[in-house]
Amino acid sequence: MKKKVVVGMSGGVDSAVAAFLLKEQGYDVIGVTMQIWNEDPFRVEENGGCCGLSATEDARRVADALSIPHYVMNFKKEFQDKVVNYFISEYLSGRTPNPCIACNRYVKWESLLKRSMEIGADYIATGHYARVERMANGRYAVRNSVTAKKDQTYALYNLTQFQLSHTLMPVGDYTKDDIRRLAAEKKLPVAKKPDSQDICFVPDGDYAGFITDTVPDKIAGPGNFVSEDGTVLGTHKGLIHYTVGQRKGLGLSMGHPVFVSKLRADTNEVVISHRDVFAEELTCNQINFMGMESLKESQRLFAKVRYAHQGQWCKAYQTKEDEIYVSFEQPVRAVTPGQAVVFYDGEYVMGGGTILQANEVSLT
């Protein structure tokens, strides 16, 4: 009997080819497009995002081309609760969130997997550039894709062992060029569709504007730019407009480059440094272990502190049940509270957590 897999079809080329590959491998494939966000039901995205009418229509056309069933499932409530509300709360607290990580864990996996298993599916699958493997220690982990340029393992560190044991990621064995070529060869209608770049619920990239429009009564408003010794340097527009390491758009005439060093939500202050912001240490919590069970003893691992970070070697160990201390071998720029630190051993994700704070170091 064929194993049944629900493929999360975003309307893009990656998930389309994932569905094709799994059908070729002999799975009973069902395409599902997740309805998660779109205040205007008649809005069609210019480049085809992952949430609106164009995404659903593109996914349906791919399903027709592959002769597989296609359904639309509504996850708007889960998305609002687990992603949008979290996103807003973090910014208001002076932290910089990563909504894609939250969406992956709680919506694309937790909610979709639950509903898929209710209809008899054995697995869910996505078009992520990553691979799921069971390691020698018996634990499941995501492994780097074959193409470092598109690797998406950083945003998947928070998946659970149960979720991984019911997940397929066939695209991780291919480069983007391979995926485009396969889509063209099979005449899939999205073969040349551009990749979506923006957060789906903030398509114009104006996070501060989105938050202001959504919760205007919760915005703290302008406050002081202050130096590291507390000297007032000017007035900022509001904490939600800034992030650690930011240099441009500050509106400060200091005669030399300055950088955002800290955001203090309790006093509504943006701390400014005359030097670029580097850290040698950090602590993180909200830990999820993946390829390993714990970090009770210090271990040398490779760590990334944001999606585009090239990574840096570090020593890491648990100081509490839900806290890890990290010491980098070389200083790392713009370690930002609210973002994730993800630990790797070779090509495998060992786990990660949410950055609580970083200890800055002067390189001058």
C-alpha cells in the first residue's frame, strides 16, 4: 500500500517540484495550500506570494498538471495566534523576531501535520532546501541541502522529533537550477515564477508601519537616543523602527558612523555606539534540541545567529534547563535579542534557541 503524503503547496516552483518528485517515488500525493493570511480576498500578489489568490491558483494548476488532488485548508487563526501576535509582541518588547521560524514550527508543521494525519496521511512534505535524516544516535535532524546558496536549515531548527519523523523534504537533494530545469521539463506552470522574498503579511517590508496600523494603542512612540554612558543624543521615532547593528536611517548627525547597540523597552531608549556592534558571548533560551539530546557538557559547535550569517565556531553548554551559554571563538557582528542562534555539527542541526542577550566587545 502506498504511503500517503500531504505536500504543502505554496504556489511556487519548489513545492511544485517536491510534489512531482514524491509522486515519481511512488507516494500517494495530496496537494494542500495553506490559507494563512490575506485581509483582502481579492488581492493578487504582483510576484505571487504564498498567501493569496495567485498562490492558490498556481498550486491548483500544478496539481492539475501532476494529476493529484488539491485542497485549501484554513489556518488563519493559528497563523494570527502563533506568528502575527508573536511578531508584534517581540517588536514592542525591543526584540527582533523571526516569524518564519515560528510559522514553520507552529503552523506549517504542527497544525498542518495534525490535520494531515487526521485525513490518513503518513507524512507531510515541503519545498524547503534541506534534508531530513535519522542520525546514528537515533535522533532525527535536518541536514544542509546540497546547495549552500539556498540552504534553509536555519529556519527549521525548532521542529520536534515527532514532526521530523513524519516529514519529507525531497528538494534538499537538488540545486535551484536543477529544480527550475525539472519544472520546465515536466511543463509545470510555475517553472519560471519568481521566488517570494518578503514576509507574507508585510509585503512592502514596512514592519513598523504594519505594527502601528495593527496595534496603534500599544506603540510607545518617540523616545531618546542615548550614548552608552547615558548622554541624550537625540529623539528616535519609536523602538519598532530599529534593530541591533543598524547604521542607516537613524537621523543622527554625529560626524562619524554610529550604530544601534541596544533597545531598552523599559525606558523607551535606543542606545547608540560609536563603533560597530560585535559580541563574543550570548545566552539563549526557548531551546529545542534536534540532533542531540542536551548540552550538559561544553561542546564545540558551529553557530549561526541569523539566516544570512556565515556562521562562527563556539563553545556552548547549558547553564539551566532552558538556557545555553555560548562563547564564540571570533567576535560576531550584530547578535540580536529575539533572533535565533542555531547550532551545527558538520551538516546537521543539533538544536538552537532564542537569543536573550549578548555581551558586546570593542574591536577598537
